[in-house]
Amino acid sequence: MVSRRKPNWKVAFLWVFGTILITFGAMIAGHLEQGLGVDENEFLFGLAIAFFAILLGGLLWIIAASAIAIEINKEKQAIHM
């Protein structure tokens, strides 16, 4: 008998939200310029926001990938029993 897997919306949400964070972090980092009207502290603050957005997005991707790997391993163990 083939068991039907119900879709796990939490993993998909983590994957999509991580993608959005990485995109916004890259957009912020791509538009950073230290020029007229931009203080050094403001520049570093924008750089820190971009860095942490990309870092958090990557972390969410890793969490989603490990959750999928755990589900696959559980299915393999259930098949071999």
C-alpha cells in the first residue's frame, strides 16, 4: 500500500521566507553607497541589516533542507520495516 504524504506547509513557508529575506538583503547591499548625505554609521547600519537578512535567509534554507532530509529518512525507515 502506498502512503500519501500530506504537504508540509511549514517547510515551504521557511523556504519562501528565506528566499524573500535573501532577495531583500541583496537589494539593500546592492544599493549601499557612502556618499553625500550618508554618514558612516548609517552606511554600516544598512550593511549590517543586509548581512543579517542574507544570513537569516540562508539559515531558513538550511532548516528547510534538514526538515526534508529527516522526512525522507523516516519514509525510508518505514519502507524497510
